[in-house]
Amino acid sequence: MGVSSFQQVGGEPLSPARPVGFLPALLLMLGSCLPVIGAVLIAPVLPQMVVHFAAVPNAEVLVPLALTAPALVVGLTAPFAGVIVDRLGRKRLLLAAVVLYAAVGLAPLWLASLYYIVVSRVLLGVAEAAIMTCCTTLISDYYHGERRVKLLAQQAIWASVSATVFFAIGGLIGEAGWRAPFWVYGVTIVLAPLMARFLWEPERERVSASDGRAPSVPFPRKTVTTICGFSLLGAIAFYLLPVHLGFVLQILGDASPQRVGAAMSIGSVATVAGALLFKLLARWWGVATLLAASYAALGLGFVLVAMATSYNGSLPGVIAAGFGAGLVLPSLVTWMMSRLAFEHRGKGAGAFTASFFVGQFICPLVVLGISTLNQGLIESINWFGWCFLGLALILAASHLAGRSLTGAEAGKLLMEKQHD
């Protein structure tokens, strides 16, 4: 499959068996925020945890692992969650995962061992993989056309807003002690009964007239692999500045927590703006154009940050990269879900979730490796910027070439038809 082949195949989504109101969409948006909460809620209390567990060997490594382990586990387990979703159903797995999320999220309140806390965070990642896969799949099952595009874009908006909000909540509650933020996980217990009441298991409506079964559609393995590759790159770009901006500002000599927090907040607002604009642009632009635009904005942002010589000078790059981040996530997930038939949506959603969260986990490692080769973080960010600008140019050129080729083939076929 070429990168210009972004049109839908595999049977347009089946309409749900009942009208879809506001509450199911709200529940799916809230569910999509849970993996984000797991990633940011305890970040502000990590220094307190290191002090508390100072007597534990390698505590300085194990405590950050408690923060990052869920992302790695999501990347490793989401494909399996996708297979289960397609075989056993969406709703049951989602309810079980939300209950597990609440249980293991609350567990560190009473666990005395740092090792057990890390284990609980691993299990949290398993729950997050299932929740994210189920929510994305159900959005694609319940909605189609422009409404689906809007909901998938809103996933990115809700994720960005919730990350900003819960980072602040974690820091505020953390003043009462490092265990206090874990109480927030208990709020998710309320979601399970609401989901049980207002969500439903979608059923196929197009069936074969002969045997009453839906026609089998092959799983588009090559297409999914291609999209997952772009998603991995997109995730690295998505998290590059949020993870490393503080270090960049430190190099520029202006890295007070307040200033770093303000810059990250500006980037978060730009991300929300990009996701909101995606819903508007998707009416006129194809996913290929939007993806190229998102990579171009990310690349431009990285280059501008690398060129900055002051705090204020870095903000245009932060805004550009944040805007690109807001476009890239809905572009990728829309591309993935538009290429999948009903019976493969869970598997595709799991593959997408896995590639994106693996990209989140390896982002600091990749940047560290590139920084070693490029002799510094600033040079590494500049290198990433030019790479993504080049990738955006390749995507745009490939898409235009694909459209031109399609038009030429159509003209040839028309002339042959007239000749006959």
C-alpha cells in the first residue's frame, strides 16, 4: 500500500442497533482519558517517593519505572487486547478493564513494598491497553462519517486537556504526601456501572442472505503495519518536547519550574487547538494531507526550538510543535480505523495503541541515542526537526503523485471505453 492510499476500504461502518446519544460518547471520552491519567498523575510526587524508598536498592531506578512501566506494558499487550475485543466482544472487556484499573490504581495506597507497587503499575498498563483499545473500537462501531472523525479528534483533545489538568491535580494533592494522588484512581469505579448501563455490544447488521453470517474480509496486514510505523514516529514526535523541554530551557539558562510549566501549558493549548482544527480541516482535506501537515508543523517546531537562544525565543517552536501534535494523533487513528472492517477494528485499534505507546516509551531512549551521536540535545532536536520536515515533504509528494496517477488511469479507461 502506498502512502497515498488513505481512502476507506473494508466495508463502511455498520450503523449501531440503537440511536447513539451524548452519554455514550461522554463515557468513551472519559475512558480514553484513563491511560493519560495513569501516565501523569504521580509524576509530581516521584521525588517524594525516591526519598521514602531511599533504603530500597536501586530506588532511583524503580521509582521512575513506576511512572513509565504502564506505557511499555500498553505497547506490549494492546495487540492481544485487540484480538480479544474482536473475538469476545467490546463491552465485557471494557468493564473488566475499568474495574482492574481502579483496583490496581488504588493498590499503592496500602502497599508497603516498592516492588509490589511496580507490579501494580504493570497491571495498570494491562488495564490501560484494554480500555484504550475498547474505547477506540466502540467509537468506530457506534459512529461513522463526519461524526466518527469528530469523536476521534476529540479523543486527542480530551487526552491533552486531561494531561494538563491531572498533572496539576497530582501536584496539588501530592502536598498531602506521595500516596495521596493514588486516591484519584478510585473515581474510576463510578465509570463501570455507568458503562454497563449506557454502552452496548454492537452487532453486525450486514449479513449474508444465504447463511446469515457476515461476509469475511481479510485483515489488511500490510496497511496496518504501514500505519503503525507512522504511528510510532508520530508518538516519538508527540512526546519529544513534553519530555525534553525542561532540559532545553535549562541549557538556555531559564529552567525554573514555573517557567517550564508555563511553556508546557502553552504547548498543551496549541495541541488542543490543533485537534480542534482537525475536525474542521477533515471536511476538506484528506488524511494524507493532514498527516503531512502535522509532521511539517512538528518538524518546524523542533527546528525553531533548536534555533532559540532564549525562553521567549523557544515559544514559537513550542506552539508549532504543539499544534502539530494536536493534528497527528487524530490523523493517525482516523487513517487506521477508516481502513478496517467491523471484524478487524479491535485488532487494528490494539495495533495502533501498541505502536503509539511503544513510541511514548522509547522516545527518551531514542533522543538519548541521537544526542550521543549528534553531540547534544539541541542538535538532536534540530536533527529530528529536519527529518520530520523531509518526511512531510515525501508524504505530500507521494499523495500528489498518487492522485495524478489515479487521474491518468481514469482518463485512459474513459478513452478506451469511448473507443469501444
